[in-house]
Amino acid sequence: MRDDESVTPESVTPESVTPESAAVEDSATATPQVSTSTSEPSASSGVLVVEVLPSGAPVNQIAPANQSSPGALTTASEQPETVEESSPVEQPASDELPATAKETGSVDNAAATMTEPVQTAPEESGFAPGLGDGVLQAVELSGYQTPTEIQSQIIPHMLAGRDVLAQSQTGTGKTAAFALPILSNIEKGSSRSRPQPSVLVLAPTRELAIQVSKSFSTYAAFLPHFSVATIYGGQDYEPQLKQLRRGPQVVVGTPGRVIDHIRRGTLDLGSLQCLVLDEGDEMLNMGFLEDIQFVLDQTPPDRQVAIFSATFPEPIQRIARKYLNDPAKITIKTKTMTAESIRQRAVFCAARNRLDVLKRFIEVEPTDGVIVFTKTKDATVSIAEKLNRDGLSAVALNGDMPQRTRERTIDSFRKGRLDILVATDVAARGLDVTRVSHVFNFDLPHDSQSYIHRIGRT
């Protein structure tokens, strides 16, 4: 996406300025004025987008719906221009269950056209009857009552051992869609106890790997002797070797470190029963295509493979044709590419005034956890330092930081000891913090999918 393109989704329509944006205009005279003109932005204008959650959104589905009142920021110009806002979209009642969408026979269409899902009433708990008793007990203890649409469609196929090729947007609950049936098969003994792992989940980032591992542990709370190992780069080998020696049923890891362990002989995939590729398109964007193919080549021919991806680029389709056996092809289509519970605003201002506008939004609007996204690692550090000089609690988060420092930073943010993260896209996928209320795109991401994943952190 170019900097001169609007990132406001099709659901956003120009409206008059709301009290929130007016508050930014009326703040100290040193603050740049934000125009209320409805004229189109010039090619040199920048964009500020803020997501805010309307009240009444459903909260009893298994999905990372960590929204409370989100936000986002981006600009790169010298001309103040326009403020755009989306009006809140009416949410379905929490006791309605999305019906199973029609299974698509093609992977060529990457969610370009979206349709609104049909809503039907759930039957009893709404979850697939094949889930194990211990897994269902953990789900109920977590407070979840009905599955999301992707869970309704994928869980039966995963329980049956069928290969799956699934496309869905961020925030749909796909982790539970594969974790619940995998754990149920382990509980029922179809994934037999053995020294080698039965399940491998590949994730593009350390943060996502950690999040997925925690989800497995949560849903396996009532499974005796269950263990999951998390392996990723940037961490010492010894703690990971200790995990692998315990004989975990599930291993979650990033491609590079998984391959390291395979070549060291500390990870044997010869008995693998299920392989999950999470965020497949992002792994390709990060250059992991050959790594993914190497890992797939180390697995038995009769293992189950599930690929989850926001888009289906040609390399994903080639992998599916080569390694998947008659997969269930599932596309979850919704009315918009971004979650309907997220409110988005685009504010155009001069590039030199972006930081002042950002600070005014943080000062004027009620916020909890805030994430500010930038394009470069250097920018995360400089912006965090400037925010701290103005009395705001901000810390940079980027790929150059040691893994332990990153984990401590995220933990402080999660527990409320830190209010603002200034991050590169390293935090866009896998960061699961319930208190995030605003996401600011200080710099536009390189494509629309990255934008969707960024604002999904709310």
C-alpha cells in the first residue's frame, strides 16, 4: 500500500468530526489543527486511523476479541486535510451462532469479495460433539459458550483427520479451531503417547508461537500428563532441549529453530500425526518457503496437514497441491476484511506534526493499553524516547531486542505496568493482550493484510 492511499475500509464513510476528534482540534495552540474538510486527500497527505469498539459486541465466542476501544495512526505529508469515521455497526446478539459457511472448492479467491454470514441459533453448547470431555470442560471453564464460524467448520474436519486449507481474517478464533480437535484426539488416544511429538505447529514469529503454546496449555488444563514445547530463535537451546526430552505431545515453533533441532537430532518428526501451518502467508512474506517445504518433507506421508492463511498466494496453493491430500477448502467470508467491532478513523495532517497529534489523542481520549506501529526499528526507539520525555510511559519493541527483554516488555504491558508499546510489525502477529484499547499506525504498513493484522491487536 502506498502512503498516498487511504487505508479506511469500505465501511468507513465521511462524516462530520466527532467530539473525540474535535477535542484534538481544541487542545493547546501548539498542536496542529485537524481539518474537518471532506475533500479528498492530496497525494502527499498522511493518515491517522483509530479503532474504537462499540458497546455490546459479543464476548462469549472463542476468538481473540481483545477489544475495548481501539485506535491507529499514520501520516506523511505537509497538508492537513480530512477526518473520516465509520459509524458503529450493529453486532449480532451473543446468543446467535454463525451458520456453517458454504465450503469453497477453490483457493484462488483471496477474500476479495466478502458477504455477511447467516446467523442461526446454536444447538446446546454449539461445539462439535466429537470434542473430548476434558477439552470441553476447559472450554466451559474459560467462559466460552458458542464456537466462531471458522471453529464450527474446521473442528469436524480436524477431528476426522482430514487435511484442511482455511482462509479467515484476524480475530476469528482459528487457534482454537485447530487446538481443540488436536487435543481431543490426544485425549481420546488417537494421538498415542510416544517419545516423539504427535503434533507440530509452525508459526512465523516468536510471539505467535508463545501465544499458540499458551492456548494449548489452557485448553489442555484437564488432560493429565499433557505437555507442549515451545521452540524459537533468540532463546538458549538448553531450556528447549529440556522441554523436548520430556516427550511433549505438541511442539510449537518458528521454522528456523525447528529446522535447527531437526538437524541436531533433537527433534524427530518420524511419528508426527498432524502438522499445522499458522499464518501461512506471513511465513512466505518472511522468506520461509524453503523452510516450510523442508519440514514437510521430514514428516510421514500419512500425517494430517492444516494450513491457515489470511490470503492464498500462489506459493501457498503450490504447497497445498503438493503436500495436502484432498483438503477441506474453507473460506470464512464476512462483510468486511476487518472486524466489525473495530471503529476506524483516518486523520490527515502534516508529517512534521504527527507526533503532536499522536500525543494529543493519547492525552484526550480515554485509553488503556496503546500500541504505536512504525516501519523501522530506529523509529520505535526515537518515538518511545520522545513520548517518555513528555511524561508518557512508552517502551520500544522490535526485532533487535533480546528475546528475554521482549518477553519482559510484553509482560509489563500485559500487566499494566507499561501503557504504550512502540513497535515494528514483529508485534503485529501473536501479541495477545486483552487491555489494548488503541492501535496507532504512525507509519502505514507495506500492504493491506499487515494493516488488518495490526489493528487486530485490539
